[in-house]
Amino acid sequence: MPARLQDKIAIITGAAKGIGLATAMRFAEEGAKVMLADINLAELEKHAAAIPNAEAYAMNVTDRDSIQAVIDAIVKKHGRIDILINNAGITQDARLVKMTEMQFDAVMDVNLKGVFNCTQLVVPHMLEAKCGAIVNASSVVGLYGNFGQTNYSATKFGVIGFTKTWARELGPKGIRVNAVCPGFVGTEMVMAMPATILEDIAKRTWMGRLGTPDEIANVYVFLASDEASYINGSTLEVSGGISL
């Protein structure tokens, strides 16, 4: 079976660990030239050295100058950008009555405005090429909310709104935009939760376990590939059935 992303130029944000890193590895296995982007350059460089056709770029998704510098460097070297995976995200959880404005703003800046920043700056190159695939990381909490995650849930609902709007605007130009809504996946961020909460989550998935980063990465590969050539504006839940 031929590689599904052969020679595609793919930017993956939040690629230093978790789902972002797993996605970078899967994309490389499928033949892509992977541009790893994250604020943690030391980690990126370590991973890029171990992943075929991978390059590390220091990028802060809240800093448009930082994003533009990375995009300019990639386009100068490779001539184009075929795929953007908007994966970077953070949590700052608290109940509504306890959440600080700083916690709210920090999550909004990374998870929502960061997706806007990266997409707005990458899209002109896709428009020039008349093709491209954008995959946005939403979440099941962007479908039904979650206790203690006013800020995070709002950003993930917002990402779905971005996805459906951009699919309308960019679809006629040859650019597909889709969103993935992972459930609870065994990343460092999720595994930091108390064990009792993790056990309860596992019981509610109808599969009896958390997901793995690779299981989400496989969906990113599919949506970025030509196998999904008629999928645009979709919101794909990958949660083990936790929302049922």
C-alpha cells in the first residue's frame, strides 16, 4: 500500500509531546515531511532527530510574528504547505466561581486564538496552490461541556465553529477543513488527573479504557489524506463512545 501522505509538507502544532508527537510520527511513517512546531524547541529537536524527514521549529501560537517567521522559513525551503494540524492546546481548569481571568484568557489565547492565528497565516499559501487540508483539534467537551472546564470547553466549541465556517469559505478553493473531537486520551495532561477520576472516565467510555495518542493520530492521517477527499466541515468524535 503506498504511503498516504507521500512528500506532503505538514505543520503540526503542539508537537513536542502527546497527540502532537504521535501525529508527527504517524505522518512521517506515511511519507510526509513533518514540520514540528512548539514552544519547547529542545524537546522538538530531540524528536526531530529521531523522525525521518522531520524539522523542528520554535513557535508560539499566541505570537503572530513567531508563526509568520516559521511559515516563511518553511515556504522558503519547501515551496508550499500542504497540511496544517492545529493541535496545540492547554488546560487551566477551575469551577466557574473559582476561575481567574488569567486562567480564562490563557486558554482562550492558545486554544482558540492560536488556531485562528495559525490558520489565517497558513491559508494564503494553500489558496495560491488551490489545495490543502486543515485539521483542528476540538474535543468531546466541545460537544457537551465538562465540569470545571468553562474556558477549555468554550474554546473547543469555538474550534468547531471555526471548522464549519472555514469549510464553507475555503472548500470552494480546494481546501478542506475538519475537526477531530478526542475523548480522554492517555497523554501527560490527562494522566495528571486523580486516579479515581481516570477510573470513572474509563468506565464511561463503553470500551472500558482511555484512548491512546496513536488512535487519534490515525484519524489525523486519514483526514489529511486524499482518502478523505470529500470530507469537509466534519466533526469526528474519537472517544470510545463516551458521549453515548
